[in-house]
Amino acid sequence: AIINAAAAEDPPVILTLADIKGPNNSPDTSDYDEDGLSDADEFDFTDPLNPDSDEDGLEDGPEVNGTDNSGLSHGFGPTDPLEPSSDFDTLLDGAEVEGTDNDGLSHGFGPTDPNSEFSDADFLDDAWEIQFGLNPNDATGDDGDGGDPDMDGLDNLGEFDNQADPSNPDTDADGLRDGPEVNGTDNNGSSHGFGATL
């Protein structure tokens, strides 16, 4: 049976599939949370009372069907409706499909692949590229893993691996550029004998 919660706005507690009754009183075809998946399809898988079980901005039905929330195919295939970031790059699936950051603000690079942390296959994860203004859909030039937009002698993959800022030649502001720090040299390229210091 559906047990009513203490407050009128709280959702009911569901004990069995038969307890889920939508508008047509049939759990096989009803969709209580109106997310595009029937209550029966959701019962053992996602939350039939919550249209977005993982709270990632992309409703359960669209995740399973590989569409955006309006029902249009985004071309990246189905995502996991129980994992907010299906590719584990920290960008929410809804943000990737919509081409925004996790706050819903457009980053200007368009949608990214919610099933691949490296949408452009350059070994720089999408969230990191967006954080530092690199295009996650372009693996060439300054946007690629071999790019060096801050001209500090450390390419983007080196910056990513060392948790450095690819737009700042001296991430830790100690007077030594990131490239020389990682390479164990001074700013003129001469070894200082201390090894990597970043």
C-alpha cells in the first residue's frame, strides 16, 4: 500500500509495484513522475517518484533513451540514470548534454559526450578543460594535450598531470615557471640540482 507521508507535500512511500498508481491506475503504463519511463520500468531500477533519480539535470527517461529532456537525440547514446556523471569527469550528464557547466552557465564550447571523460580524445578530461577555458571538443593546437597556451614550457597534459593551471605560467606564484619546475631546471633551463619542485 501507499502510505501517506506526514506532510501533504511529501511523496508517498511505496511498498510494492502494485502500490504505484498513475493517472490510468496501471503501474505497467503509468508514469507517476512523468519522466518518460513507466512506473513498472522504474520500480527495480530508478526512483518512480523522482523524474531525475541521480539529480544530474537529465531526467531518467531521457538518460535511458539517449535524448535530452525535450526528447531530442543528443547523439551520445544512453547514460546511467543512477550516476550523476556517467563518465566520472565530474561534469553532470545534464550539463554535458546542454553544453553548460554544473551551474547551468554556457561555457561556449557546445555539448560534450557524457559517456567519455575525454570528448575530444586528448587525455585532458572535459571538466578540467572547461575549468581552464580550453575547448573540450578540440584536441588540436592550444586546446590539445600538446598545447602550451601559457608558454611556460609545460604542455597541457603536463599541466593536467601536475594539477597546474594551463593559463598561468607560474601556477604557484613562486617566480619559477611551471615547465622548469617540472623539469627540475631554473627559468633559463639550467639544472638546479633539486629535481621537480611543482
